[in-house]
Amino acid sequence: MKETVLLTGGAGFIGSHIAVELLQRDYDVVIADDLSNSRPDVPERIEKITGRAPVFYRMDVSDRQALDRVFRAHDIAAAVHLAGYKAVGESVQKPLAYYRNNLDTTLALLEVMADHGVHRLIFSSSATVYGNAEAPCREDMPTGGCTNPYAWTKLMIEQILRDAAKADPSLAAVCLRYFNPVGAHESGLIGELPNGIPNNLMPYITQTAAGIRRELTVFGNDYPTPDGTGVRDYIHVVDLARGHAAALDYSRSHPGWEAINLGTGRGSSVLEIVETFQRVNGVAVPHRIGPRRPGDLPTCYAATDKAARLLHWHAEKDLADMCRDSWRWQQSQQ
Ligand code: WQD
């Protein structure tokens, strides 16, 4: 039986890839997004890839009345909650905006879901809830010790979902802890749209290769890692989207709160990414070693056994795919 899934923030980098995967799995998709981190033409690009159009509402997801109208207009079976501000550095400058937006959107969504008897929620969480935990990060490890308001909002929302699931045993609340999403759909039609100067590594690399940025600064090469540069668990955004489809299946028969890592379980260093990118794309990425970025961890990567056990999902794409698909997307932006 065909189900309708609401994607809050579904026009964004991660959300648009989830929309593609769900439409291709014969779900109907409704996107609610204020476009603060996207562009108006993303829904039509999603349609171009899949041949099926998502329903799109440009709206503030914290507006309960607007959300209520969406739930009245569509028989929503489940929600994937991605709407939220996500820039670590910006969250340090504007903490109140981050707490207000990220928590209000979540509370409004949960209240309207309860009003309409919708019991399945997949939440876009983050590995930053582990603080400076020793890698590999396991879901049963203590969380906290967050180093910025953005990360605290993710942890607070996980707690809100724990308490909501305790109060309503029919609620399935699956918190997916993303590691480092990179790459783009192979069509080159959707991808990351960083606002201004990219904070994250891969968009900075692609803009440097494209000549938009003069050179990449590698934030430190004196970490206790194989080549001294930071190690992270980079996961292709299409693998991440497929993990959400698996979590939606899981939530159909598993009420209760759950946290599950979405990563590859492999750590790659900054210089490994630069070298792979240059090799697979045949382009130069001018770069120099600079000082460490405050707050950065030496190493962070996922334990992946729980995702395999509960979701029967694992990441399939490799660094070459991530670099190739990121570069194709960057070139399509010129
Ligand atoms: C990766 C590595 C940097 C830029 C953040 C958020 C996390 C999630 C993913 C939202 C690190 C190095 C980076 C540059 C560099 N975001 N780097 N030069 O910090 O692991 O995670 O993005 O959910 O919540 O915390 O990702 O891409 O910023 O950095 O050397 O210009 O690349 O030091 O080792 P990070 P990142």
C-alpha cells in the first residue's frame, strides 16, 4: 500500500537525496521547507531525476497552523525531520536562533503528528552528539560534551524524542546519527549548496578545484593520526538517503526510541581526500598546511554493526564515488 512521507527540510542537500530515493521506492513525498538552505528549483530537479513530482510547501516548519494544513491535506504515514539550521560556526555566533529554530520546528512537528495520529518519525541527528568520544563511536556510548550550540540542539532533540516515546508507546522515533555526508546524485542535478564560504571540507575542495577559492587550508597536520591530518567517516549522501529508506521500513514495526549511526565505519584523513579527489578527477587542489581549527577532533568514525543488524543497511559507495560525484555537481554549477 503506497505511503506518503513528509520530509521537513526536504529541499536541502540531504533531504533532496532522500526525496529521490523515496519517490523511486514508490512512496509519495511531501516536502515542507523554508528554502533557507536550498533553492526553489530543487523540487523540479527531483522530478527530473525520478519522473515523479514531490508535493512542495514553502513554509516555516515551526508554524503549527501551516503544518496542520499539510497534515489535513495529505495522509501522512511518517515524517523525516531534517528542517534545522546546521552550520556549526554560525551556531556559536547565533545560539538563540539555533535553539529557537531547531527546537521549535521539532516541537511543532511532534504536536501536529500527535494531533493527526502519525506515529513514525525519523530524525536527522549527528555524530557530534558523541562529543569527543573515542572512535569508533558506538550508539551505547555516553553522549554530551557537545562543543557548539548546533550539536546541543541535536542532543536536546534526541532527548525530546526519548521522552515523547516514553509518554506515547506507539511512537517510533529513530535518531539517525550522520557522520560526514559528502558527494551528490550521479545525475549532477542535486547536491550541496553551501551559503557563502564553505565550512565543510568537500565543498571547499570542489570550489578550490573550480578556481572559486584560491587554495585549501588543511587545518593542522600534527594530530595523532597516520598522516597527522584529521580523520573522519565520509559517507556518500546517496548511501545516507538509502539508510533513511531502511529506517522508514524499520519504524513500521518497531515503536520506541532508537539511535543508529549512519557511517561507513572507515576513517579517511584530509590529505587522503585531497589525494583521492585529485587522482579520480584529474584536477589539482592547491592546498597548504595551516593551524588546527579550534574544537576539531583528531579522529571520528562510526561503529556500523547496529545499522546492519536493525536496518539491514550498510554504505556501499567509496571515496572515489564521493569525489567523482562531488566534482560533477560542482562543474554543473559553473
Ligand atoms: C572535516 C575535516 C577538518 C575544512 C562537521 C560538523 C558535523 C557535520 C559535518 C552537520 C576536519 C578538515 C575542513 C577545511 C580542513 N555537519 N577541514 N579544511 O568538522 O568533521 O563535521 O560537518 O551535521 O556536525 O561538525 O566536518 O567537513 O568541517 O571537516 O582541513 O577548509 O576536514 O579539520 O578534519 P566536521 P568538516
